[in-house]
Amino acid sequence: MLTTHDDSSPIVDRLCDEAKGQNIAITCFYFDFGAREEHSATGILGSLLKQIVGGMERIPEEISRALQDQKKAIGGRRPRLADIVKMLRLITPLQPTFMCIDALDECTGVQRVKLLDSLREILEKSPHIRIFVTGRPHVRTEVEKRLAGRMINVSIRHSKDDIISYLRVRLRDDQAPDAMDEALEAEILEMIPETLSEMWVEAMALRIRPQTIG
């Protein structure tokens, strides 16, 4: 699905709540615009793999052996993208798995292509996996092309009232209340919603069933 950090966090929280006591893996990755050059497809999928493995009571022998082989390589070489995709194709069919990837548009073009192609490979072998990707509308065409036939698209639009409510909560929780007076608060509540009212994000859900869990 394509949204922002604040849009997808509640979804991750809900998935975690509903998955308690069940053999379900919930993983997530949040893109950071300030570090976008550091976000590679290898690093992203490696992070998701690490989360899945870290939550397992027993790591499958084939996965454990592959990780040990990497450690024995010269300099303790990190797994390559193909290695990580192979491990994810092996491990995700073992249990229902949710992957939440936030702000895909913040990923550089080359890495985004590698990531989407890798996700397609994983989906082909993992009938129990569900992927939720968020981002802005301009990457929609690319997602549709790379994951054709595997996507449910959901559009999300924030209303001006939603923005104002969010700002009020954040202002109320401000750790420096003396820095805010009524005039400044009123100006913030007037100017920011007007600026953002024409901006909206589009959500894409990949292989998400109407009933999230179960």
C-alpha cells in the first residue's frame, strides 16, 4: 500500500494485536527520506527476513545453514539479494506472513524496481503471504506493471477536518508548551490544513484479503 508513516503505523499495530497467540509473522519497513540512498532492496528484504526469523521458535535447518554459510564467507559477507529472496521463498510458506512497506515512493527508482521484482518472486511461491505497500500516486503505474494481477488498489484522501484534528493532538502533546500561544496555534491550524488540503496519497494493497487475519 502507498501512504505515509502515520497512515500505516495503525495498520501494523492492528495486525500485531490480532496476531497475538497465532502463528503469524508481522514485519514492517519504514522508508526514511533522509536516508533514501541507503535503502537498497537487499537491505529492505534483509530487514524483513530478520524480523521473520527473529520471531520463530525454531529456525528451519535450510535457513540456518544458509545464514551460517554467509558468516563463513570472506569477511562475513552479507547475503546478496538473490540469497535473501531464496530464503524468503523458503520461509514464508511456513506460516501466514504480512509484510508492510511504508512510503515506497521514497525508495530510489533502481532499488524500487529490484524490490518490486523480488516481491513478485516471493509471492509466486508463498500463497500465505500478504503485502501492504504505501506511497504516493506517481509510483502506482510502476507497482501495477511489476505486480500485475496481484494488487488491490485503495485510495486514501485526508479531509481538512482530519488534518486539524491531528494537529490539535500534536499541539496538545507539545513538550514545550511555553513556546506556543493562542495566536500561533490559530495560525498553524489555519495555514497548514489549507496547504495540505490539495495533497493526497494513494494506497495500494497487494494481495490483501477483505478479512485481514484468519
